[in-house]
Amino acid sequence: MIIDKMKKREPTAKKITNKVDIPVGKWIKCNKCGEILYKDDVRKNFSVCPACGAYFRMHINKRIETIIDEGTYKKLDFNIETVNPLELDDYMKKLSDLRKKTGINEAVDCSIGKINGEEAVICIMDSGFLMGSMGSVVGEKITLATEKAIELRLPLIIFCTSGGARMQEGIISLMQMAKTTAAISKLNNEGLLYISVLTDPTYGGVTASFASIADIVLAEPGAMIGFAGKRVIEQTIGESLPEGFQTAEFLLEHGFIDKIVERKDLKNTLSTLIKFHKKEK
């Protein structure tokens, strides 16, 4: 029958659905303004939100790309392996998983490179690796990099980001505070320049050691910097803290840091500071 034939007809028009075809991993949300952003646009903008100016945390490789002149990066491979002094069951597995996930071996990368033609020893920390915590390897690498700067008579630049000492290594991690501070003291006695750049977040034993004893202390806008967290301090002293406490802007106002530098201007600022502090031969 004609009616049966009509029922068997296939629709010629395409179905309309409400599904949006967004490629996985191509977009990122800004935690400050809530804007959904295309990742490539954020990367091209120095990992800064183009909508509100909020700073995303930067991977070591991206930091190297934006700071060190192309073709001048020379990794300082100290061939140091992380150990498990407290013999924790899951510590080594956690490190192995992080290495696969982040593509880096530890929370700091040390190298020799040029910044607008100015050679320096450059250490870069990454909060994506156990929150940039300072264990025995991080402390040893910072110390050896400092000694390399002394040997080569080069300025030292450290990009700091950390949650503090690495609790998985107990008192050994706390010992790194004294060791790195002693190394920086030797650098200072040699009359060599040391610049620290505080990024979000910089806390705990890193703040209490090499991060805050530089000749020049710079910070990125909005970076949270301190020793203990705001809540811990308030509970300890029984008082409310000022608005914006521990932000880079608050610390600049109170003399803890020397200058806040936008990420796009960091490379030029660092090379200019190195030139200013060069000694005539």
C-alpha cells in the first residue's frame, strides 16, 4: 500500500542536535573571571588570561622558551636521583607518575643560557611537580647551580615557586634551607649578582631560604608569597590579617620585594639588570 511505502522513506534532512563539538584538551577555564579560553591563545599571551589579566602557572619548558634566547639553553645535568629516606610506600610511585605526567624529572631545572645575549645560570622551579616542594634533590641542584655560577663568574637567576619543604623527606628536606642559603652566601662573597623571581605560589622553606635573600627580588603580579598560610597565621596570633596580605602587591608596598614585573617584560628586565651590574674587566 501507498501508506506503507511512505513509512519506509528515509529522512533526507540531517538531524539537529544540541551537542557542541569541542576538541578535548583545547580549552581552559580562567579561575578568576570564569572565561573559557582557547589554550593556544593563552600560551601566546605568556600564559596570561587575555580577558582579565590573571596569571596561569607556567611549565618549566614554557618558561625556558620565554626567557632564554633560542639555541643558548645548556642543561646542567647533575645526575642526581631522588631517594626515599623515610621508606614511604607510595613516594617513589608518585614521583614516577609525576615524571610521566609533567615531562620533567624534578621540581627544578638548572641551566646556563643567554637572556637577550647576557649569559647567566638560570634555575626554574615548577609547581606542577609536587607543588614545587624542596626535597634533597631540589636543594642539591640549587646548590650545585650556585657553585657553577661562582666557577664561571656568572650571575644567578632563580624562578621560585613552591609549597615549601617536601614532607616526604622529613628533616632532610629542612636541611636544604641551610645548604642553599650557605651557597648563596658564597656567591654574595664573590660579588656576583643573584636575582630571584617570585611566582605564584612561593611559600615555606623556599621563601625562608634562597628565595628572599637575593640582591634583587622581583615578583609577578598577583603572586602569593609567604612562609605559612594566612589561615595558619590568623589561628596562631588570634588576629585578622590585612586585605591582600601575602600578595606581591602588598609585599612591594611593605618593602619585601623590589619590583613587580609583568611576565611579558621579564626577559628585558632581567637582561637590563644584568647589564647594570656588570663589572668592567
